[in-house]
Amino acid sequence: MSEQYEVRVAAGSLRSPSPEALGLGLSGVRVRATGTFDTETWQSHGIAYEVDIESRASEDELAALLQRVDDVAEIPRAMRAGAPVARRARL
């Protein structure tokens, strides 16, 4: 049995280099991530994400920016490598 889940990212930052440093004016960015997992084993079937960008930049410039972010973004890189999960609690 599979279950679908969705995560919405409300805010974030683009660094190294920033869109402004590249001369790209971004007026909005929305990221939507979805995925499924086995409800018996809790094993993920994978995660996919969509990025909507509002900008005056060309499609080629935005594609290059997305590739750069994909290359340096810590969360997608860690997840692709198979990140361990640890819980910390302050009781």
C-alpha cells in the first residue's frame, strides 16, 4: 500500500551566487515537493519537486540558475545521497 505526501516550501534562500549577483531579477519562487511511501515499510518511493519562478530573466538564464541551485543545495544533495535521520528532543 502506498501513501502520497506533499511538502510546500514557503520561504528559502538562494546563495552561491545569489540571483542578484548574476543579474537575475526574481519577483517570486514557489517550490512544491511530492512523493509516495510504502505504509507498511515506510520506505520512500522517491520525491519530485517543481519550481515556479517569476522573473524577467530568459528561460536559458533561469535553467542555468536552477541547475546551479540543484548542484549546491544541501537538502536535495543530502537526500539523493541517502541521508540518515536523527531526532533530538529537549524535554
